[in-house]
Amino acid sequence: MTRLYIDADACPVKGEAVSVAERHGLRVLVVSNGGIRPSPHPLVETVIVAEGADAADIWIAERIGPGDICVTADIALAARCIEAGGRALRPNGEAFTPANIGNALAMRDLMADLRAADPLAAGGGARPFGKADRSRFLEALERMVRAAGRSP
């Protein structure tokens, strides 16, 4: 049975993910290193991991398997999920796939190098998260859950 993992510390679509999971009867694991309110929903388990930059990522990566889905903006975690046979989805609805994860990792590394080379440069940052992103996420997660249900 498909499980839905949420890398929850900075996830803006926890509620949307739970509503899709509820429709499909999926178990949801909301993983963070604290600071989030546990959900009273019977399908949701809140997992609090030790402090540390990658503690939630490590916990998810050690447990995700074929047919499971992870909601994360963390490209390295997405790569580990895909490597384990799982699926990964950004909060804005963009899917990480075996076909695009290599490019995503390379771009992440390139951007880190550029920021390190010019630490005083003003970065524009990511664009604000909006209603269209939320809508794209809901549609993409629904498609991904259905595809996971059809997978052997």
C-alpha cells in the first residue's frame, strides 16, 4: 500500500496532501524535527526526529520504498527517494523523476557554487508560493497517487 511521506518543516501543502491521502485511504507520515502541531487525523502520523539539518531527510530515505510518495522541495532527498523506487513531488506540483533528477541535482550544485563564488550578490530568491502552485500540487499529487496504485 502506498504511503505518503511529507518533509514537513517548510512544507506549505501539508493540508492539501492530507486531503488527497484521505480520498485514497493512504497513510501519511509527516516528518519534521519539531515545531509542527500533530494532526488529529487518523491516517496521519507525526514523526519528530532528532535535531539536525538532514535528520528528517535521512528518516524518510531509510523508509521509503516502491510505490511510496514523498512531498519535498529537497532535491537530494528526492534523488534518494527515486533511487529507493519511490516517487517525489515538489510542493509546487513539479514531479521529480528518474529522467529529470540528474539535471535537478546538477543545477542545485551549480547554483550553490555560484552563490559561494559571490556571497555578496543580491539573490532574488524563489518566487512567492501562490494559489496556482497549490492547485498544480493537488492535481499532480492526485495523478501520482493514481499512478502509484496502478504500479506493480
